[in-house]
Amino acid sequence: MNLTAFNQLDRCVHFSCPEKSKSPAVYILLYVCSAAVVLLTVCGNLLVIISVFHFKQLHTPTNTLVLSLAVSDFFVGAFVMSPMFIWMIESCWKFGRSFCTSFWLISGFLTILSIYNITLIAVDRYLALSNPFFYINRVSVKITRVIIVFEWCVVVAFILALLYSNGNFMNFVMCPGECFLFFNEVWSVINLVFAFIFPLSVIIILYTMVFVIAKKHATAIRELNNHTRPNVQKITSHSMKSERKAAKVLGILVSVFLMCLLPYFIYSLLGDLIERQTDTFQKLIILAYFNSTINPVIYALFYPWFRRCIKLIITLRIFQTDSTLINVLS
């Protein structure tokens, strides 16, 4: 995540934590809603993780990338959402200086990791649609896992370099009752390019190309319906439609992702052109985190296999013998 929303130290407004102005009923409602969002995020992504990890039929390169995304989303719900909700509700950071550092370290790592997971999914769909023979023969689950491990290591290295270069992990200013990190101008630009501009450019370019290829496939399917034998038509048409559907669902995933994160990054890009507001910053961060909540809902709405997996998990059939071999795709 771009952690430079308040990159000018003189914009740090010093104040003591305000007195509680909300009624007890409002506080209870806010905390209940926040707890529900956190629970939905954690449980939804945990279901995705169990589904892809448990059922062998789902062990594909694309689903391996979905698994990596679900893991990062699960950690967002488990470790990041709760402190941010409490900070927003209380209008005061109550967890101290040390945890402030850890909070932004974890938040930045998970957000950038999610961005690059989405980028890899875009690359995966482009290769599957543009060069299916190469994809089938060269892209395996094992290779995908190696790429994911490499991706996680690169993001960890970037976060550590970002913090270390600004003063051995501790160069930040925390206003009373606030929790913000401040980086020098060079690393602010590097962070913006690495965490936002580069992956966003790749995502937009690849999904534009995927859209063009999907239209060509639609034309090819119509031609098959008119000119090929029934058996060949059925097999080829089904294969093309499956790839197009996967590209469509993952396109929705990317679109929702951009809608959740773009407002925050646009807000960050405006720099000194606008007056920074703590509550606005918090709301945009929460919106970015909501993407981790929405992703499992997208899977449930558009992937029949995920709905079948949820049923099998809830009914505890995954503990039966050979449950890993259950056909969840039919």
C-alpha cells in the first residue's frame, strides 16, 4: 500500500483523543457491523482456502493464484481490519507506537501482495486465452507455486527496504491519537510506481487484450456452430466458453478490486492539492480492505464449484474417506 497519504510532517495535526460523542447504542451498532465484516472476511476467505487446498480437482494454476489471493485476503481480515475499525470508531489510535509500525508493515505487505496476485491472475488469463497450447504444456501448478513464493519474497523484500531506507524501521511520526508513516520523496515515488502504477498498467493492458481475444472466441464459436460436426463443435465450443467464462469472472474480480483501491490511490496522488483529512483517509483505507470481503462473495455468485465446496465443508463431508476426490466441477 502507498503509505504516504500524509507525507508532509507539517500536516500532522496534534490533538488529544476526543471525548466520546456517540451514544452507547451507536457504538454498539458500529462495533457489531465491524465485527460482522471481519467475520465475513475471515470465514469467506477461509472457505476458499479450504476448497482449493482440499479438493484435488481444483488444483489448477488459476486456482492456485486464487488461493494465494484468498490467503492474503484472510490475513487482511484477521490482522488488519479490526485495528482500523477501532481507530475509525474511536477517532483515536489506542494501540501505541510499536503496534503502529507493525500495523502498517503488515497492511502494506498484504495490500501490495493482493495487487500482485491480481496482476498474476491477469497474466494467467491472458496466457490461457492467447496461447492455450503453450499454457497447457508449460504452465503447471508446480511452476505457479514457485512464482507465488517468489512474489511473496519480492513483496517482503520491498517492504523491508522501504522501511529500512527511511531510518532502520522506526522513522515515522505518530501524532497523538494517530498512526501514520512518513517516507522521503524518493521512496514515496518508488512505492507509488511499484505498488500501483506498474501493476495497474499491466492489469489494464492484459485485460484489454483478454477482452479482444474473448470477442474473437465468440466469433469462432458462432462459426463452429455453423460449419463443424456436432461432436467437434460441442467439445471445442465448451472449451472456448469455459475459458471465456473464467476470463469474465476474473475480469469482475479485477473491476471490483480497482473500484475498491483506486479512490485511495487517487487521493494519495493528489498530494498537496487538497487538505488531508484523517477520517477521509480512514474511510478510503476501509474501502480498500472491503475488497478482501467482496472476493469470496464473487466466487460464491459466479463459481458453482465454490458453492458445492461450501456445502461439502459445512456438512463436514470433507472429513470422509477420499473426500479430496469428490467431483465439485460437474
